[in-house]
Amino acid sequence: MAKSTLSFVCQNCGAAYNRWQGKCDACGEWNTLAEEDTTGSVPVSIRSKRKGRTFALESLSGKTQDAPRLSSGMGELDRVTGGGFVRGSVLLVGGDPGIGKSTLLTQATSMMARSGHRAVYISGEEAVAQVRLRAERLGLADAPVQLASETSVEDIVSTLSEGAVPRLIVIDSIQTMWTDTVESAPGTVTQVRASAQALIRFAKKTGAAIILVGHVTKDGQIAGPRVVEHMVDAVLSFEGEGSQQFRILRSVKNRFGATDEIGVFEMTGLGLREVTNPSELFLSERDLGSPGTAVFAGIEGTRPVLVELQALVAPTSLGTPRRAVVGWDPSRLSMVLAVLEAHCGVKLSGHDVYLNVAGGLRIQEPAADLAAAAALVSSLVNAPLPTDAVYFGEISLSGAIRPVAQTPARLKEALKLGFGRAILPESARGDAGGDAALSLNSVGNLTTLVAEIA
Ligand code: TYD
Ligand code: MG
């Protein structure tokens, strides 16, 4: 028997040490080292000195498989994966417990099974009866999904190797899986990594698409194995505020598609409903006519999304005023505040500033600068902005309003949702096309905007 080798493995990044230490040198996290038995983490066949077998080398122009992508039957899910599941690919879906990962994937497997594909759902967390109960609630109990409650990767691979190759396999979750090839306890980095590796090998060999569910730790990382993120083809993160019904599926990494795409869902009593027009949802509970709110015409991936920015500017009682922002980049907020102070004579150093993006959306675009500035000034002077206006434009350090990409798409969405005017960069007028139905109010400089509001 091989000598047992104990080592200390960082549960965050997977780095191994031969003695315990408080801080992991590789990722800088504290208290993440745990003792693991890594005996056999390299399979016996690799350790032995056997001669490698030869394999055939192929040409680039060889036969390709047809239909490399398979639609999940859910448009919002397909949008995020880049047009459907790619054969032989492995996808990791992360998210907080209770956010709806199992619900989403039960729906996706059922859709696939209903359209005649072999779809398998393996739960390592719930008993078969519990999964059935959920399917019943979702009205999907009749879908011909193949279901099992299993945690041994070897058993799963052997079972699925029989019969037709499954088109989709869901493993819920990767943290509950274990393999015989390593001796660590299930849930440890070594186990999760080895299990993921075995499943990835199975996907590549057979062409089945595999979705791994991953739990997320309190600081938002997919728990334990950051390494798994590097091994898979795509990482999707399922997000949402617990108290709200919206759920956003975001692509964090994707070898086969764009990473700035989002899918929007609503959690209902009958499972997740796709939201094909997110703007309507994000604007559905607007505080019409109250100061401090501005509608931003943004772009998420390939799709325009209108969302309300809410600002609160109030005199501070503290020595250092507070700046808090939810859903936007705090350093961009600081920059907008600095430009307002320096170039527009707006004094904010004695005020607390809060900025919130409604609906739990996270905006990354600098194009939101203009909407944020408008909301801030509107709150400061306590004057509501026109309710039928949308804002977009990037603010430069000099206070000039710079043009942003995809002006026509933003204007079209605003028009569709019944807005009457757009406040936009001066140079964007030319890109706007002949949308005469929307009145365009171009601003060249932040000072002009401030003068108009105040
Ligand atoms: P679940 O998919 O089990 O979450 P996860 O797998 O990410 O832990 O979803 C759990 C929550 O979703 C639970 O609080 C109940 C709620 N839910 C609904 O609101 N409607 C439904 O139809 C279903 C199935 C769940
Ligand atoms: Mg679950």
C-alpha cells in the first residue's frame, strides 16, 4: 500500500503545504488550510513507469460533429451560454443556497428530455423523492428525465457509459461528489478537483454536455475549488436579492461566447419564468416624480436594458461623509462626485451620498455616468427629473460628456417603453438616426446638465 501522505491544502485555491500555516502564500487567504490525505491524488497508472500507448494524430480539416450547440429550450439560458450547450463542454453554475439553481436546472433538463434528448439529473444533495416533488410543483413530472441520487463519480460514469450518450447531464452539486482515486473526505479541494476532472474527461470523451452546480461561499466565490473554475469551459453565476423575485444569470467565463451577457428570470410559485424584456421589470416599480431618480438606458451584452438609478444626497453628521453604492462601481461614483465638485461648483463634501441601482442589477458601463450625475444633482437640489427622460453618456475628468457605443439600440428601447426624450452626449446625435419620435437633448458638458436641473 502506498505510504499515506498528509498535507495541508488551501480550501480556497488548492495550494498544498507540508506543514500548517495561518495564511496561504498562494492566494493570501487566512485560515483556509485544512489537513488532507493526498495519497493517490495521482492515479496509480500514472505513477507506474509504463510505456505510453500511441494514438492517431488528426488533421484540422477532418469531420466535425453536426449541431455542436443544443438549445436548452429556455431562451434566457441560451443567451448566457452563447446559443446553447456545446457538445462535450462542461459548465459550472454557481450561486447562493436557495437562489434557484436546482429549479433552473430541473427546468432545463425537463425541456431537453421533452424534446427527445437523453437528459440526466444526478442529485448528490436531495433524495429522488425530493427532486420529484420539485418537478411536480413545476408541472414537469411527466418529462422523461433520468433521475438518480448518487455521489460516487465512478458509479455515475459507469452508469452513464451504458446506452445512448446523454446530451445533458446535471450534477447537483460538485461539492457532494467523491472519487475512489483520492482519499480525502468529500467536499475537500482534492476531492472536488479529482471528481470534476473525471467528469470533464467523461464529457470530452463522449460528447455529453455536463452542468456542475457549485455552492458559493459568503464572499461570493464558488466554494473551495477556484481550480474548478479554470478547468471548466464556462462559469455562470446565478444572482439575486433574496427578498426580490428577479434572478440574474451572468456569464463570468465562457470559452464559447461573450461574457457580458445576462439572462433575467423571475421566481414564481411555478418555478423560474423567463423575462424577455427586462427593462419592463426593472422599471415596473418606479417612484414617479420623486427627486433623485434617473432612468439609465444601458446595454447588457447584446441587449438594451433600461434601469432606474436612485440617489440620496443628505447633509452629513460625520467628520468624513459616507459614500455607499449598490450595483455600480464605487470608484466611478467617486469620479463623478469629483467632477461635479471641481467643474460644476456642486459642493458635496458636507453630504453623505448613496447610490442604488434598482432591481438588483449590477451595471459595469461607464455610460451610466450621466444618469448617476443627474440623479445626484436632482437629489441635492430636491428637484425631480422629467419622468419621460432617459440618460446615457460617459463623463470625462474635464467634465465633457463623451459618446458611448450603441446609441440607436438605447434610443429604440426607450421609445419602445414609452419614453419621450433622451439626454445624451452631443456627438451621439449623429448616430441617433432618424428617430424623430424621441426628442433628443444633447449635452456637451456636465455644467450644462447641472444648470438645467438646478
Ligand atoms: P432551489 O432551486 O432549491 O435553490 P438552490 O438549488 O440554488 O439551493 O430553490 C429554492 C428556493 O426557490 C426555495 O426558497 C423555494 C423557491 N421556489 C419557488 O419560489 N418556486 C418554485 O417553483 C420552486 C421550485 C422553488
Ligand atoms: Mg439545490
